[in-house]
Amino acid sequence: MIFITKVIYLLKRLSKYRTKLGNKKKATIKDIANVLNISPAAVSKALHDDSRISEKTKKAVKQVAKNLNYQPNHLASALRKGKSNLVGVIVPRTNSNFFSSVIQNMEEVLNRKGYNIIITQSNESYKKECANIDTLLFTQVDGIIASMANETVDLSYYEKIKSKGIPLILFDRGENDLNVDYIGINDYESSHMIVEHLVNQGCKRIAHIGGYKHTRIYNNRIRGYIDALKKYHLPLENELLIESNLTTEDGREKMQQLLNLENRPDAVYVAGDYAALGALQVLNEQNIKVPHDIALVGFGDEPFTAMVTPTLSSINQQSSEIGRLAALTFLEHAKKDIVTQSLNKQILDAKLIVRESSKKHI
Amino acid sequence: MIFITKVIYLLKRLSKYRTKLGNKKKATIKDIANVLNISPAAVSKALHDDSRISEKTKKAVKQVAKNLNYQPNHLASALRKGKSNLVGVIVPRTNSNFFSSVIQNMEEVLNRKGYNIIITQSNESYKKECANIDTLLFTQVDGIIASMANETVDLSYYEKIKSKGIPLILFDRGENDLNVDYIGINDYESSHMIVEHLVNQGCKRIAHIGGYKHTRIYNNRIRGYIDALKKYHLPLENELLIESNLTTEDGREKMQQLLNLENRPDAVYVAGDYAALGALQVLNEQNIKVPHDIALVGFGDEPFTAMVTPTLSSINQQSSEIGRLAALTFLEHAKKDIVTQSLNKQILDAKLIVRESSKKHI
DNA sequence: TAGTTATGCTTAAACGTTTAACCAAAAAAT
DNA sequence: ATTTTTTGGTTAAACGTTTAAGCATAACTA
């Protein structure tokens, strides 16, 4: 009898609360506490399955929470706990398959551990990148995972992240000098694979449209290209090694530059797929047979490489694995409460995907 | 003299604070207050240029803030003010040029007004979409801008957003029933433009590989296609109207289905570029001349449409404008403190970009 | 000169959680 | 029967801001 009156009493309190809230204000831990006549602290503990709270109370709390449509206020708990459970991501752009795939896999791993990600794009602009860093720091992210813009040479803004004491993890476009964790592929070896493949196809004059030398990954690709040429006793000529921003447009220009040479190359290795596409367009337009007259290899394995005519050989960069590892690396840092940056490099092996554009004999 | 001692005194306090903080803990408003011997409230007001604070104090506060490398704690202010200055974005995927361009423009407008955006991807999955909504609500976003997954038919989760009292704005893939703001293009008219263009090229049997009928935009494209056929007295045959999920793979399949017909079409209008690409691949593989034997038109004006052979005619969806308008619409809602959802549709005119795949006579 | 107003702050409470420290009552141990 | 331990909580402070309300002091007004 007493039990029943109590239940009725509680139901009354509850419905009173519900009408009072009237879908207007969000229910808080305090509201739940009031309904059950216990302290907010007890509610908080109950919701977190604290061992010092009885099963009965936990059940009741969860029931009332559901009824009041309670949603924890993330801001409050983040403020109190000193962490936001947000991870900031900076990429040059999202509309490349590589970056969007990296992000997707990162998100998957991080979501599972209760983290959300804030994605920002630098559009390859250093200024935008700095703004993004400010934005992310302002939002109190618990860490930042980034791939640097092409333009970026000044690292002071990244030092700012480090000095804030939150983990910074770089992928793809990174910098040794920053002394932080890095996940990427073996660019130097990839160049070797490409040159070796082209040599096997019978190519003798291999050109390279590379990225900016000041960017580590492109520098490594260039070094790989040079060393591989040496290895196969091929001529290393200045006119065959061109620096580019690797956009489609610039790919066109640099290809034209190669075609204007007295002594044309019989193969071109382009350090990015978009630029390789530009190169291919120029070759197609001028009826230069690919791969017969000039073989072509790109870098990145963007989906369109399998769509163009002829299909474009390229390097697969293991985007999913990079995303997964970057996320796991962050989680490692997040586990320990003392932030210790370490130059821990995780270098993955890339795969050469041979397609029509470089298959001389079938 | 007194002035100088005071300055020295302050400098001492400051340096004491700096070493105390020692790059360890972040400086707060309270630290600044302590250095200057004023109240935290005064500091807060000074930083916000409150008129009740003297210029002298403001200057001093800002100077000390800079020296201590003070960064406002966004979580605290968000908690206090009851708003996070975060806008949630849900898109089916980011690696399509359309969505990434929408996002980029949205971001630009919102950043200028002090908002940051959290991007989430549904991967066309209803379940992921629901999880994303929960995530965003949990993160206390001030509003959500979304484009729905293909799978989504149940709108209860979106109702959940509305019931939370934060603005919801849909773009591209929206739903009338939700009764919220919507920004998109005129799909019905776009179909008309395409059919008209194909008729002008002399096509007589025009097929349509469309999206799911239950999605409003695809339904509109289908209706536009049907009505345009009527207008030009062309045969409307069931076998020429196919429903698809519009992936590249499905585009291949559905194209093959059309090729298997007794009476093949002489033009195919595909409601999405990726599916159109699949269709093109099948046609190229079987040496069916495009546009001579079969003309082809896609939808979306993805960059690759200008890369493939032959280049693909398509509809430009005004991504930048959509992003801009979605952001502005959110800001409109954010201005007024009372949230009032309205079915305010902003429909933009799309542009048909004619390329090789549908140019029969040049 | 008294009264009013403007200036430039301070005080204190609030936002919603979390958590260390404490405590009463019940259960177990001696 | 007394002490100890366990159970199931409570209290109060804290996280870093913002803001309404209050209050001296200075400056103007009549």
C-alpha cells in the first residue's frame, strides 16, 4: 500500500515536471534529482554506473531520464572534466578521395571511443590553415590531426598547438622538424617502384612532374626518382625534373613544357593524380598515344584514374589505414594524461596500381 | 615616480604569473584579473569592449591577456550563454564536389559570424545519419544543416531536432513533410531543359535512369522527365524509366539493362553523374558511339564530367550558392532567439552544361 | 550645497556537470 | 554489545565565463 502511494506520488512529480518543462527547456540532472528526491550528484553517479549507487536507484534514474527526454549537457561535463571529447582535423580539402577516405576511417575509430571530429579545410592556403588552427584551439579540441597545406613552410602555428599541450598528429603532408607523430606512406620507395615499372616497360627517358621540394613527401618522391634513375643508369636531366603545384591546370602546363623539349621523354611520372590528369588531357588532345609514345603514371589512386581514357596507373596511398592509424595514435596520447610528443613515424607501404597508361606490352 | 613603481610592480606580478603558469595550465580571465588587481567580471567586460569599462583598463587587460597567451575557454562561455556557436552539418559524403563545395561556402559565411561547423557523413546510411544527429545534438550545436541520405524515409529523427528547438535547414535532399527551410535547385525544370536539349539534338527515344522515387528531388526529376516527354510528344515507355541508387556500379547495370532492350533508346538522361559515368563506361566498352548512337546527359556537374572521354553533359547545381544560402538562412534563425520553423523554400535555377556526350551535330 | 547622473568598477549568482570529502544507517565482525 | 566495515548516498566546491544588480566615486546640475 505504501509502495503504491509512493509510485503514484512519483508519477505525479514526474508529470508535473514534464508539463513544467513543456518541451521548452532541456531537462537537466537536477530535474531528475527533483523528481526522485535525491541529490544531483547521485543522479550523475547513477548515470555513470558508479558502484556506490544501488541498482534500484540506477534503474529509477535511467527511467526518469528517459521519460524527461534527458540529454546530458556536453558543454557542462566538458568544462568540468577539462576535455571536450572533440578532435580537430585539418585537411587541404575534403573533395579528394584520399582525404575523405582518411577522414571517414578516422571518424569511425574515434566515434567508437566517444570522440567527435571537427573537420576544417585549408584549401591549400597557409592563412586559412592558421585560421583553422585558431578555430580548433578556440573550440577546445582535445587534439588535432592534420595534413598540411602545400603553401605551409612556417611551422610556428603548429608549434602553437604543441605549446597548448594537446596532442598533434600529422599525416601525409608532415614535417620532420615538428617532432610529432606522423603517419604516411613510403614516398621514396614508391618512386622507386614507379621508375622500376617504367624501366620494365622499356622506357628510357623518364620525366618527373613533382610537387614542391620544400614539402617533405614531394621531396622524398623526387629523391626516390633521382636515385632510381641512377640505379638503372638512366640519364638524369634537369629539363626532365619539373616542380609543380600539382593542380590539373598546372599538370597541363608542365606536360606542354615537356612536349616542347627537343628531346621528349618517353614516360612521365607525375607526383599527383590531378596533375597527371591534366597531363593526360594534353597528350590526348595532341593525339600522342599513351602509353605507346609516352607512358604516364600518377600518384594517389583517385577513383577517376580508373575512369579516364586510357586508365591511369597510380600509387595507392592506403587512405583507410592512414585514417585508422592516425585515430589510434591520438587515442594513445589521450589515454595518458601527460602529453608527450614524440617523433613516432608510421610509414606504410604503398601499392602501385598498373593500368593502361603505362602498359606498353600486354 | 609612483607611476614607474606601479609599472614595475605590475610587471613583477605578471612575470610571477607567467612562471607560475609555466606553459602548464591555460591562463584564465581570473589570472588576468589577479595581475591587474581587478575583478574577473571587469576583465570579461574589457575583453568584450563593454562601454562601462575605461579605455585604460581595456588596454591593460588586452595587453596582459596577450602576454599570458590567454585564450578564452569556449566551453565555459558556451555553457554560460547557452549556445555553442557550433553548427552541425550532415551530408551523405564529402568526397563529391557538390557537397564539398557546399560545405566550403557554408563555412566561409558562418566563420565570418563566429560560428564553426562540425561536418559528419552519413555514407548514405540511415543508421549512420541517426547516429550523426545524436552526436550533433549531444555536442550542443546551435543548429543543423543537412542533406539526407538516400535511404532515409523515416523522418522521426529529424523531428527530434525540431523538438529540441534548434533550427534545422535542409538542402538538396530534403522533405516537404518536415516543414523546415530548404535550399535546392529546380529539379523539375532541369529535367525539362535536358529533354528539350536532347530533342533538339534529334533524339526520339529518351531513357531516364533516375534516383529513388521516394526522394523528393529524384521524384521531381522523374516528373520533369515525364512531363517533358509529353510536351514533345515522345513515347513514355516503362522500360525506358529505371530507378537506381545512382552509384557508378548501378549506373553500369542499368545501362546494360537498357542495351538489352529490343528497342534501344537513342539518348539516356541519368539523374546523377556517378551513375552516368558507369553508363558511359559500358557504352565505351561495347564500342557504342556516344553521342552518335546514344547521347548521354548526367546531373551534378562533377569535375570528372569534363575529364572523361567523351566529356559528359551535365547539370550544374550551384553548389556555392546553395552553401551560402543555407548558412545565411541559419544565421537568420540564429538572430531571433525564438525558434520558428517555417517551410521557406529557396529554389535556384540550375544550368545545363552541354559537353561532347550529347552534342550530335557540332 | 544638495541632488542627480555618469563612470567604472565589484559582488554574487548562474550555466550543468563532476568529484572529493563527508556522513548516517545498516550490516558484518569481534 | 561494541566496534568496524560496507552501503548508499549527501554536501559543497569546482570548471571558466557571463551578467544582473549593486555601489562607490567623480562630475555635472540647479
